[in-house]
Amino acid sequence: MATFLYRLGRFSFRRRRLVLMLWIAVLAAVGIGAAGVSSSTSDTFAIPGTQSQKALDLLEKEFPQASADGATARVVFEAPAGQKLTSAAHKAEVESLVGDLKSASQVASVADPYTGGTVSKDGSVAYAQVTYEVAQADVTDAARTDLEHIAEQGERAGLAVSMGGTAVNEESHQSAAELIGIVIAALVMVITFGSLVAAGLPLLTALFGVLAAICGITVATSFIDLSSSTSTLALMLGLAVAIDYALFIVSRYRGELKEGHDPEEAAGRALGTAGSAVVFAGLTVVIALAGLSVIGIKILSDIGLGAAFAVVVAVVIALTLLPAMLGFAGKRISAGKLKTRRMRAIEQGEREPMGVRWARFVLRNPVKVLGVSVAGLLLLAVPALSLHLGMPGDSTATPGSTQRIAYDTVTDGFGAGYNGPLTVVVDARGSDDPKAAAQDAVTLLDDLPDVASVSPVSFNETGDVALIRAVPGSSPTSEDTVGLVSDIRDRGAALHDDTGAELMVTGTTALNIDISGKLNDALIPYLCVVVGLALILLMLVFRSILVPLKAAAGFLLSVLATLGVVVAVFQWGWLADVFGVDQTGPIVSVLPIFMVGVVFGLAMDYQVFLVTRMREEYVHGAEPREAVIAGFRHGARVVTAAAIIMISVFAGFLFSDTALIKSIGLGLAVAVFLDAFVVRMTIVPAVMALLGRRAWALPRRLDRILPNVDVEGEKLRHLLERNAGRTEGAGDGAGEGAGEEIPEPVHTGKG
């Protein structure tokens, strides 16, 4: 790989105009495609095989008129202060609006509040339940526009009208404050390199790659339905890794120039060494993200594959466009007029870098540093023990949005449970007396303490499948409602034994509970797969058993600590005002498992870029402690800059008005901070100091079996040194009168 990347770097450098034009053509093509498509996004959650999905499938077959899997909307009407919706004038207006709803685009049915019993006891609030003929992903803009127009008519009549439900999309507006992350990234690179050219190239290529990736995802939405969060998360992760990967390669390029190589050779060597690490690091992120699709939840698959695509583009950009841009920059990338006196002193060897001094401190006190670091991470992880997962809904919508107003109004007028009624299906096709079985189900529901109301039974045409709606006494996301659903299902087993009828619970609330449960159950197995993958990949890279084990243990610590911080902020409300959290509640179910995949990839990035240099120095004869110091001397500054950049980019998404994006932004920012500064730059050197030579031990049999991936391009360097030696030898012979030409370096393609 290293030799191929070496040649690719030199080719891109030499044919820089061609490479740049090709990338401009690609960006223009996907940009035009993105501008000309009608994108379709949704946040539909479904899990085949769950009871709720099984019940939905049965309802679709036996109650086609109910449009069981169709989108829903709840249109809430509120009378002016001191008035009632039961007055003749207001009642006439509401019924007129309900009539308009029935004739609106794609609407299958509308439950009139006056005949359906959805008028509050004091008469101030009422709501109409709207069911659509199509699923959420297929609701058209025209249908949503009809809803908005009806709401405007109600407002003009003096009523307060708000809307919630799956058919009403909450628009996510990315705040301009997210640009702060990019600005900080630029400042960090200027400080790191002391050069505007060196700082600008990673940012320029990263923006180019992210724009191409987002346009590509937008084009994809014209063919497939993607989650509305896909593009945002692809932007978040793609921008962060693209800047980091470019940062590592530019840093190595400057180092090669400093060693006296001409710019083209420096570009080739930079890509053959740091580029190999970029490929490996990118591969780990892509595998972890793409692996999310095996869980079987569409939104998680969309997010994972979209972000993985952005990472792939970032890697390809770093390996092709970046060396081409280095060709345009040449040696100007090393001209640092912005270097401080301290930076110049470090470059001249008059002063040790901060990273080296920190490494020496850790090596002098490994036990104390390790103990404090591990204890601190475990303390941060304590809140994770009370992790409560839930799905986003109207209760987590932005305060002031129509969805949130509708949710709060229904809660005040009826009770929180009315925002998430349960659909109970009685499949009595195997019962001798379906009607008696359905009535037994109603009695069962009435006897449960957390059921606020139960609707009359509705049968299908053949009279053997019944539909009942039960309203919980608690909010859709509360633990009480989760317990209620579980209790109904448990008692359904007894009903089946007595009557032969199967009782199932479905609806949005039950679906969300099932999804959260499946994600919670999948977290540990997925974590084991990711950790197992980490052990195998790191064993290939470092030719060691203990180093991968240490890396995996550090990864687990950083993940648990990050989950603890997220729970403390978003679930417990600690520092909620600081982070702009308007309402505490369950953690979005997709966050922990998504974060595990992303943090794994990022953790491996820092592990590779920092520890590979330690291994290189150790293999070349350095003592274990000196190898650690050498690794920090060459890698600490760049890893620190990369971590600060990632933290800045992720933290910028705290300004999003979407709970999912906000929580992921905080989670990833905290995870990068903990993994880079506490695990990789504190725990790693402490453990390496305690292990000594044992850290690099590998059984001979395993050493023969494992392939040598040569991430740091060690074989390439040996090959170039041998070629340089042969060239010098030929030159000496010519000087003695042999008359032979100096041969060109031979690139065998090995390594």
C-alpha cells in the first residue's frame, strides 16, 4: 500500500492541474444533480419482527380503511381565554375546519373532536386526529401546505391552532454559530503550522470534500428515502475527519521538506507514510459506521452509511486532491511568517515541545497518573448507569414550534397520555368466541392502573380481529408507559391461554418503545463486535497483543464516560442552560450505538497517529521509554491540533435546534476530548511505561501468521534507502571512469 500511495502522491503532485480539473468536474456534476432533484427525507422507524410491527401488518390487512401504517397529524384547537369551544360559534368554526381536513390532500380519515370525545372537560381544548393514506415518507408538500392553510384559517377565526404528529415535519435550521467550529479549526491550524498556506490547504480540501459528499447524498434522496438527519451528520463527521486527515498529511509533507527532499518527492513520501495511516484510520471509521446498517433500523442505517460515504470522500480527497494542492503550494507551505519565538526555538532544538515535557512527566509518575485518569473516567461514567433511551417526538420538539405547542396544549387539556395513545389489536381468528375475547381484552385494559381511558371495540368485516385504543395515564416517553406496554403484553399471554386470542400492542408509542428496546439490546453486542475489530486491526498494525488490549480498554472507558456526561446533561439536566438544553428527557435511542461506532473510528485515528511512531522508534533500537517520548515529540502537537479541531467542529452542532443533532454534537465533542487527551495522551504513555518491552511482545507463531500491513510505510522507507544507496554506488563507479549512467530508483511495488 505504501508504495502505491507514494506513486499516487507523486502523480497527483506532478499532474496537479489535471487532478484539480477532474475534482472540479465531479463537484459540478453532483452539484447540478443536487440542485435539480426533489429530495425526500423522513424519520420513519420500523423494526420487522417486533410485536408492534406484526400488529401493524395485521391492521393493514384487516383494517385497510384505518391506514394503520399511514402518517398521522393531530390538529389542536384552543379557545381564547375565558371562552369555550363548545359555544355555537366556535363549534361551527371547528367543524368547518374539520370538514376542510377531510378534503385535504392524501387524508384518509379525520376523527371529529365532538363525536370522538376529544374535547377537554372545561371545553377550552379539542383536537382532531388525522390519518393519511400514505406513510410519513410519502406525505407530499401539498398535503402539509393544506394543513398549514387550515391552521391559518383557524387563527384568523380567533382560535389558537397547533399541529403535531408524524405528518408534520419540524424543520431543522442549522445555526450560523456552527461556523465557529470552522473558524476555530482555521486558527488552530495557523497556530500549529505558523503559515496561512499550510493552515488553508486542509480547510480548503475538507470543505471541497464535504460539499461533494453532501451533494452526493442529496442526489441519492431522489432515488431512496433517507433520514432527515443524514446530511447533517455526514457534514459533522465528514468535515471533522477531512480536516484531520489533511492535517496529518500536510504535517508529514512539511517534515519531509525539512529533511531536504524536493517537493514532489516529499509529497510522495508524505502520502506513502501518513497517507497509509489515513487509509487505515478511515477504514476503521467506515467499517464501524457501515456496521450500523446490520442492526435493521432504517434511520440508523441511513445515518451510518451517509456518514461513512462522507468519510470515504474525505479519504479520497486527502489522497488525490491534497497532494495536487501541495503541488501548487510547493515550498511556500513551509514559509511561516506567523511562527512565534517559542515555535522557532522548538524547531531549532533550543526548547522541548510541550508534548515531550508532558510525556516525561507521565513517565516519571505512571502509577499516579494512571490511577487518577481511570478514576476520573469511571466517575464520569456513573450517570450512564441510569441511561434511559427514547425516541424523538413532539415532546422533544423545539420550544415554540407548532409540534411542541400542540403537545403541551393536549397535555394541559387532557393529560400527557393523550399524546401517545396505544393501539391494542386482538387477533381472535383462533378463538371460539371473538367478541367475548375482545370484551375480555377491554376488561383487562380497564383494570390496569395507568390506563386513563379505553375506546369501544371496533371489529373488521369478518368480526375476528378487534381494534381498541387505550390512553396511558403517563407521557409517551415515561418509564410508566414503558411498563404499561410490557404489562399489557404480559397479561396478553393469559388472555391467549383463556380465549385463544392473541393480544398485541402497537401504535407510535409502542413502536418507539420497541425500537428503544432493540437498540438497547443491540448496544452490548455491537460494542463487542467493534472492540473485537479494534483488537484485530491494532494487532495487525502494532504487531503486539498488549497494545491493542490497552487501546480497546481505553476506548471503552472513553465511551462509558461520554455516555455519563450525555446522561448528566440531557437526562438529569446538569449544566442544561450552559449547553442550551431546553428540556430534559430520555436520551435519543440511536445516540449510544451511533456514538460507539464513531468514537471507535476516531479513537483508532489517534492511536495510529501517536503510537505507530513509538513502535517505529522502538524497532529502530530505542528504549521503551525513549520510544514513547519520541512518539510524543513527532505526534503530540499534530494530534492535539486534530483533537481541538474535531472538538470545535462537533461542539458547533450544539447550536442546532434539533435534540438528536445537539446531543450527538455534545457526545462526540466530549468523546474526542476524553479519548485524545485523557486516554491516548495520558493513559497510553503511563501504561507503556509500566509494561516496558512487554508492550511490544508478539508470539512468534502469531507473528508469522499476521500479514504486515506496514501502516507507517516502513518498507517504503527501506526500499527508498536501498534505491538511494544503489544510485550512489552507481555514481561512484561512473566517477572512476566506468562510463555507466546512474540508474533511476526502482519501485518494485512492495510494501
